[in-house]
Amino acid sequence: MTAKCFPWIVCLLVTAMLSAGCESGKNKQEVVQRWASARAGVQASLAAERFKLGNLDDARKAVDEAIKLDPLNADYHILSARIYIERNQLEAADQELAVARKLAPRKPEPDYLSGIIYQRWQKANLALEYYTKASEKAPGELAYLMAKAEMLVQLNRDLEAQQLLEGKLTYFEYSGPMRDLLGTIYMQQGKKTEGLAMLHQASVLAADDLTIREHLARACFSDAQYRDCQQQIDLLLKDASMQKRSDLYLLKGECLLHLDQFLEARSAVEKSLDLNASSVAALLSMTKIAVRLNDLDRAQISIRRALAIEPDNAQVYLSSGYVHMRLDRLPEALAAFEKAASLDPQDPVAVCMIGLVHEKMGRPDLALQWYGKALQLQPNDSLAKALISRSK
């Protein structure tokens, strides 16, 4: 090799070495980046696991580390927002979701979680907007659809919620919660036949969902289907968590009272009172049962207990008047009914009962005046009409 060739060869070698050095730098950067992403994934998995276990402090540390290693991953910001929401740190969660939306604008979950945040902030219209966006981005996600429908109901837009759910019944044909919500809407609209049918479907599709079964039981009661209501309550009370619910035993007692099973009704209401001795509703139910069993001493005891708890409850005075009438204590009955009417001036029942006491005391003209007052309050009141008709 001649000396003249040497500088040229050296130049080629230097160029090759520089190129190799640059390529090596790029590879090193890629390796570092991949390594950081892998570490971020591990931290995010750890954060998700700890979040599920309720270990929010460690979950927060892990997800913060994941974001530090890979700040452009939208899923990590979403997980961070979930942890913030769980700790009720809603402002921080809202900021994380705004970042996630910028990084992944097509993802529906940030919109859904923002809906939850704005719902907690009692900004229902904004919550509905976010739920709508989430549902539009993922129309096959039931949770987003349900959130939108429930928000429409909260905004008193029941018809829109109904139409939304009806349009998706075929798509989500096996969804018990969807039929539960639609059945509840029907019941609120007074469509009891449709509501009960839908709630029955819901309870079949989600047989283990106790909330759905309770909705069905209460719907049966509102439609005077007391036997069906009792059966549903008995199924609920097989679950240990439901056996501490005083209101369920009270509802069962009311069903049995309507079915003229007075002893069984008393037993159920006694259980309700064992669980909640200060329940005025249970004490009033016990009063009705005691009257039907002609146990007027027990009825008076229940009234006294109820008055001690709620001395300004119109229904307690109304029940007290009934008991006094059964005991032929007409002045005391009149005073009780007058007190009930003063506490609830729009109740035609109390007004009718005042008239009835006057009738029993030999004051028919005065009785008719009170019956007329009841009709002024409620022109279609069946009790007032019956009493007037009988008096003529």
C-alpha cells in the first residue's frame, strides 16, 4: 500500500467509525426507551393490582412512577384518575383525565370517568354530556349507556331515558340491570303492567341481584300484588345481609296485613322494631295490626311511643284518632283528628274523619260541612264522596 493511499483510507475509517458511533447512539436511545416503557408497564400493573386490593397509597406511588417513566401513555393517566376518584381527590382526577383525552381522544373511558366526577360535583348537565360522549365512542358498552340513562332520569327526562333504553333492548337482550331501570321508569310513569313485566324479566336475567329483586318486590306492593311482594321479600331475607334490614320486615308485615294474616304480620313488624325501635312507620303499622286483632292496649302503647319520637307527625295523630274511636272516646278522637288536619292541612282523610266524629256525636250538619271541605281539597276523594252519599 503506497503512502499516497493512506490518508484516503484513514478518512474512510474515520467516517465509518463516526457513522457507527451515531448508529450505536440511536440504538442505545431506543434500548433505554424500551427499558423505561417496560419498567413503566410493570409499575402500572403493580398499581392496578394494588388499586383492586384497596391499597391506594402504594397504588399511587406505583402509578406515579409509571407516568414518570412513560408520560405519553394515556392508560396510566386514566388509572391515576381512578385512584384519585377513589380517594375523592376529584380536581386531581379531572386534570389527569384531561391529559388522557389529549393523548388518546378516541378512548371513551376518560369521558365516562369525567361524568362520574361531574355527577359528584352535582353538575348533572355536564355529567350527561360526558356520559353521552363515552356512549357514542363505545356504543356496545352497557355501563356507559346505563350511566347516560340514569342521568337523564335524574334530570327528569324520563321519556328520553325510556326511548334510549327501549332502543337498545335487543342489543343488550340479556341485561338484567337495563330492564330493571326501564321497569322502574315505567312504574314512575304509572305504567304498572309494563313496569312489572320488565322487572320480572330483570329478576330472571339477574337472579342473584338483590337490588333488582327488591325493586320488583316494591313494585308488586305498589300494584297491590301483596302475595307476590311477600314471596319476593322472603327470597331476599334468605340472604344474611338482608336479615338486618328493618324496612324489609316492615314491608313484609304490611303485605301480610293486607292479606288478613294478622298474627304473621305482627311477628314481621315486631322483627322490624327489634332492628329499629325508633321507626315511626313500624309503630304505625303495629297500631293498625293491633286494632285488627282488637288489641287496643298494644295499639295505644304503639301510638305513645310514636308520639314520643315524632310529636308533630300528622299520621301519628290520625292513627291516634282511629284508636280513640274504637274505644268510643269521641272527644279525644276529634282532638286527634283536628291536630292531624292542622299538621297536614292538605290531607282530606283527616278532614273527613273530623266530619265523621261530628256525625257520631249527633251533628250531621257540621259533619256535612267537613265532608265538603274534604272535597274542596280533593274533588275526587272517594271517602268524602261515600260519607256525603251516606249522610243524605
